[in-house]
Amino acid sequence: MSIAAIPKYLGDDFTSASPGMRFGMYLRLWNPNNTWTREKTSAFDHVKTLTDGDQQIMKNLLKRQISSFDGFQPAIASLRLAAQATAPFTTGLGNAHPLENGFAFLNPYGLPYLPGSGIKGVLRQAARELASGDWGDTHGWSAADVYPLFITGKSGQREQVKDTNKQPVMLSLLDLLFGRESKDGETTHLRGALSFWDVIPQIPGKELMVEVMTPHQGQYYQGKTNPHDSGQPTPIQFLTLPPKSIFTFHVVCDTAHLMQHAPELAAYEAWQTLLIKAFEHAFDWLGFGAKTAIGYGAMQRDKSQEAKLQQAGLAIAKQREEEKRLANLSPEELDRDRERQIIEAFRQKFETANKSSYQPGGNFDNDRQKFIQEALQWNDAHSRHAAAALIEKTMTKSWGMPGKAERKKKIQDAIQALQGNLV
């Protein structure tokens, strides 16, 4: 059985480690006598499994992104899109690794991710292709240099930048959004207005996928022989994410940057509309990650997932506001707030039960008795009076009146106690 090249005191059970650790530090590719094993399939079997902990961390990382994105970025300066992979996805194959093909894992979590820098590169290429006009409708993209470059001078005034030939430096739409690299000897480089966050793919199921490539002419590329057709292809396995994985893209725009050079782009939905078209072009024709030339990394926009993310963001924002509100309350106000929630919860139970015929001694009677016992422990007069009014409302001749006189009297005594002075 193959083992990992690590000290014996660490043991050999790494099932709870992250996929990134199992693919790197704990990769089982050596024999007990410290010789290299040719059996790589079993090593991948240990790597590709996603534990319940891995899946929970994956979800929590996305939730944290949503919280940060919705909590600190105004809507006019941000864009979120969701896409579903229609083909396997892989990235980081060029990373050094004993299996010849690496993979991009996000440290320290050891989970697959798509770096924001890679997203930016794909979107720049998509925008460049649309701006060329070779794909028909440009959807508003243009490669023409039509925006003058300004900087804030020492005097605090806006100054137009000029090149070494004393000519005004002009920017294109792509330069403004994605950045401009200066030519040799010049200093007219510019950071783009757009920032792309890393993507944490949400992987369906409990496994990564293992794909196989079969490169031919390996002996020739290694410089051992001339190319010929009798060589044996060498199968090479590599990790991928399965189709139907969900990718959530977060983009933030520096609108102050746009306002300085192209105010019309900073208007609501102006730059977002352009970028959405670039994303859609990338989904359809370019793909993300590695091996896109043979179909890997293809995606399609998932608007239903975007709607779910929007709702999740609203829920997180509401929770944050509630936590902020509670943090500013005194201990007495916190007690009153908790009592208000208990009263409202019992009111809802009553409204639900009132839709059916009353059952003496049933579930509602038990809920009412628990509510009475809890309300009698409160010190706040307003809460006690509100509880008494609600309990009294649940006892009418037509609905809610206990069948036994003894139980009825106990409830009436409790109402009087709640309506009286504090105890």
C-alpha cells in the first residue's frame, strides 16, 4: 500500500485533512521502502473525497464573501454574477507537483478556488474580443483611446498627463476598467477601476473529479528520439471540478476613479452592463481556468442562483443590523426585547390554532400554559401587561376557554397577577 512521505508519528489516517493537504503534504505516492510507486490511481482516490467539514467550510467561505460584499460595497459600485459549470473545470495545472500536474487550492483551507487575477485576465480578453467587432455586436465595448488621463497635481488641481513627446495620454475603455501598462521608458501606467474577488466554487456531491490526458510523442518532447507514430501515449491524471459546480463572481468598481476620467461610466448600471456582456461572452466562448481550448471551464449564467444569493445577502444584512441594534441596548432593554419576541411567537401560535376548532387539553393549551409560566417571571410592567392582554384574548366563549373550572381559574388568576403591580 502506498504511503505519504512523512514521519511515522503522524500516523497514516488523513481522511479529515483538507483536499489541498491530501494532494500536497499527505500524498500517498511512496512505498514503505521509500521507493516511488507507479500506482497513482489510489493516490487520487484519497485526494478527491470531500468530507462534511470540507463542504461546510466551502459554504461558509461563500457566506462570508456575501456578507462582506453586501455589507461594505454600495450597490452602484459592485456586481455579482453566478454561473454553473457545463464542463469540468481545472486550474493551477502548472503548479509544481510530483504528479506532473498541480492544482490551485486556497490556503489555509485547502479547497479549490479560481483566483481573481485569472478572472480579470479572461474578462479583459472577452472585452477585447467584443471591442474588436469580430463577434458582431460590440455591446458598447470599444478599443479606441478616447479618455484623457488626469492626475491630481501638487497644487491639488487636476492635470492632464502627457507622454514623452508632450502629447496627451489617451485611455481606452479597457484601460479605464482593467488597467493600462505603460510602454518602455514611460510612466503612464494606470490601475483599472475593477477589482475581482477570488471565487470559491460550490461543488455538488462529495468528490472532485479525476480526468486523464494522453500526450503523444513524449519521447520526442523529452529530446530522446525523432517524432514517429509508434510511440506509446502516457496517460496522465489530473484533478478537476465536476460539471454543475456553482461559481459566484464578485466585482467591485472604484467609481471615484471613473468619475475622474469618464463620469458617464460611473452612472448607475453603465459599467455593470458592459461587464455583464463580457462575462456572457467569456461563458460562451472563452471559459475559465486551464485547458479551455479543449472545452474545460465552460459555464452558463445562473440567474436563479443569483436570486438566491441576493436573498441570502439581504438575510445577512438584516442579521447584522439586528446584532448592531442589540449591542446598543441596556440589560433591561435586552430583557424587554426578548420578552417582546416571546409574546409575538405565542401570538402567531394562537392565530394558527384559532383557524381550527379548539381542543381542550391539546397542544395549544400546553403552549399557553408554558407562556403563562414564563410571563409570570418577567419584571417589566409593559411586557407583563402585554402578555396578560394576549392571554385574555385567547379565552373567549367561542374559542379557547378551558373545559375544567380549576384550570380556567388558574389562568384568570395569572392574568390578574400580570395586570397588577410588579412582584
